[in-house]
Amino acid sequence: MLFGSSGIRREFDPGLVDLALRIGAATAGGASGVVVGRDTRTTSELLEHCIIAGMLSAGATVYTCGIAPTPTVAHATGYVDAGCMITASHNPESYNGVKLLNPDGSSFTLRQQTAIEEALRSSHWKSWDEQGRVLPTDAVDAHRDAILDRISLSRPIRVVLDCGNGAGGVVSPDLLAAAGVTVVGLNCNVSGRFARPSEPLEANLPYIGELVRKREAACAIIHDGDADRMMAFDERGRYIDGDHLLMLFAKYLDRKRVVTTVDASMAIEEVAEVHRTPVGDSFVSEELLSWGDFGGEASGSWIFPEHSFCPDGIYAAALLCEIASEWSIAEELDRMSRYTLLRESYRIGSPREVMTAMGADEPTHGVRFEDEDGWYLVRASGTEPKVRITAEGRTREKAKEMLDLGQAALERAKRSLE
């Protein structure tokens, strides 16, 4: 399978350039109008040209956004047949890849991904008089205006915003300022080089908490490389883990049916009815098409079905500012249940084989064990050569017990392959 849990991602090499041309042609084989955007990586413009060349060869009309966040491209896709985003999301600059989007903003389903992979074996070239054409489109302003129509701050606030030198820098600073926010901007230039690791983990953001307190900000907002993710800090400078952001959004929006993934905290089940999916925003989106009124992943992907089925870190950022203008986010978090959740990852040369040895039907879905007081999940990463273990317990001791059980199961599977 070329596709992982969130599109196609790999380290940049000549093979990816060749693949981009063929993916463009295969995508356009089933779509006469396609929106294309890219993140800020130094290789994204090259891959954009390759993708577009493939689409033109198949006779498509291509609407180009230039540098734009994934949710911005998804919003523009609502007016055509399909969308294509060149990005490796939160991966390092040396990675790149492709996300394919439906008009409702959702990622291509497994069935659609399989169809693309099968289409790569065929030729979609049109004759000289059937070639496609390229038209620029202003996707950024349209996305910004759609969010401003939905967001209303109760009072002016100051917010720290770190775009990580990613595509969010072309939307979030101006959007939040227009909404009434005084923005303290960090890494908002689209340089193509990341001043910090792109994944919005607490360990990658040691400077944010002190800055929030020093500038007396109502919160801090953090984007990854393509701004489909949004993580945050409260007004006390505390990092907000994804499980509690999920609960905060659900409470503020009064959403009672929440879709999240198998690695999210069991605390969310105390505030809403929950359906769980395999890890990956595409699975959350697909479930939301038939059930639920809000969804997300603890990694920072938030999906608001009334707005889009694409994880929209830009919309989530604006919504968090609205919440911060009405509530004390820190006080709301202090009232929420909090269990010990531990996450570890291990670089392994053959993660899929190891997970198959553990009994997983699909390596990236993993194997989950649970009892009344805790659970663990062992799964292969969909984007890197790693196996991830997540464990949670009602006490720290129980969480550590579950993590140890997961590690022991992983070691047994590794030994069975030696």
C-alpha cells in the first residue's frame, strides 16, 4: 500500500518525483476539476509541478492555490471534483507526500486509495487537443472569510501563535487579527525550513509557556507543517494535551456524540457518547459521515462536520480564541477528569511484519488490550518506520503496568521473527 494513515508520505527522493507525476494523472482520471495546493517545504514546488503535469496530461482543469494549509485546500475542493495537497504534514523537512481530498473535505477512503493505486498501472494520457489547463484560485481569502462568518469573540484577547514556518502562516495570523486577536507571532514566515520540529508536541515547544505568562496571553496556538493540526497552551502557560482539547471543544459546542481514535483517553467517555476508529484522521472523517457531531484525534486533528470533514487547525485555532474570550480555559481544564496516559515509540526496521506477528489484522490499526482500569495499544506508524505504544490507567501505577505489558508483547513479536 502506498497510502498510510494520512495520505502518502516518505523521504524525498527521485522516486517520489516520478510517483507525483503518475498520481496526478491517476487522480485526474476520475476528476475533471482538481484543486492543488502545497506546504512550505523546499521540495513542495517541484512536486506541485509534477502533480499538475500529470493532471494536465489526463485533461483536467487544475485550480492552483500555491502555498496554503491542507484545510484551506479542502475548503476550495468543495467547488470541484477532488483536491490534492502536497505535504508531509508534521514530518521533518526531508519528507514530503500527497493528500487526496473529496469535495466534503474528507480524505480519500480506503476504496478510493485502492482505486488510485490500481490506476497507477494504467495510462491516462490524452491527445494534444485534449490536454487540461491551469487556473489560479484565491483559496486563502475564501477559507478565512468562511471561518470569520462562524467565529465571534466576546472581548479582545492576546494570543501567542506559532506556525512552525508551515503553511498556517499564510492564513492564521491575518485571520485571528481580523477576529479581534492581538497576535504574538512566532515562526510565521513560510521559509521552507522549520525553526522547531513540526509536530506540535510539548517537548518541541519548551519556550511557549513562559512567553504566554510574560505576555499575559489568553492562550497559545501551535500549528504543524500544513496546519491541519492545532495544539494549544492555556493562560497559565500549561500545554493542553489533545484528549482535553477534544473534551474542551465538545463541552463548549455541546456535542454529545464524539468520534475519536482507539488511542484517545477514556476520559472523553465521561462527557459524550463515543465511537472509536483506527488511528488516522481519514477514519474519523469516514465515521463522522454516518454518525457523530464532532470528532478528532489526540494528536491535534479536529473535525467539525458542519464546517468540513477535513481536520481544520485554522478553524480550531479561531474557535479556541472564541472560547478563551468567554471562559478561563485553565479553570475548565482543572474541572476535567485526568488519567495517566503514556506514549512511547520505537524505531523498527520492519514494523508491519512485527505487528502481523502480534496478530494485527492491519498493522497501522494495531492490537489493543483493555480491562476495567486501563488499556494499551500497540500499532505501526502509518508515516514512519516506528511502532508506537500507548497505555492509560486510572492510576500512574496502572498505566505503567499497561505500558510494560505492551512492551513485553512487542518484544515477544520481535523475537518470533529472529
